[in-house]
Amino acid sequence: MCATGTHHAANFATNWARACGDGRDEACAAFQSSTTNSGGAERGVDGGLSNNYFDNECTHTGLSHTPWWSVDLGQTICVTGLRALGRNSAPERTNDFTIYISNDKSSGDHH
């Protein structure tokens, strides 16, 4: 739940996963359960919008029943929307997933 008056229309156009660093223009720290085929977690915050794995913009975890990916936005953000892109070559790999949003870094299956 967002507190009244804490979000603005301008927030909707901001990619908060790329709003880290001193100038708030760098990719935020990203993590994942494992990495396969050079598909590191940082690809999820590179600012690219391609869902073609071979454009080097998609992450890739190893085979697991509980793979996860996370990003630390470095600040508290009132989340009012989210866009998740799945790979075009393997759409079944992003079926049945859960999105967990929290300020508590100690809960969930992340770093």
C-alpha cells in the first residue's frame, strides 16, 4: 500500500531498476539463484527491452524447481506497476511465476 501523496505521474515513466548510483542513472544490483549460458542477473536491469535471448538482454538460471531473480532498488519505492518480459523462444519458462515485493531483505528466496 502506498501512502497518500508518495507517488507522482512522473514515476510511471521511470525505470527504477536503472535508477541507482550517485546520478541515479546506473543499473541497480541484481541477483539470481544460479546462472547458465552467460545469462547473468545484470541483464534484467540493462535497460534493454528485447525478449530474444541472443540479443544478450535476457537472464538465464539453471534448471531448478525454485529459481529466483531479484533486484535491490537501493531506496524505498511505491510500486504502482511492473513490466516483466519473458523470452520469445521459450515462453513456457515464464509460466506460473510469483512476484514478491518487499522492503524486508531477509525474507523470500533472494540473496
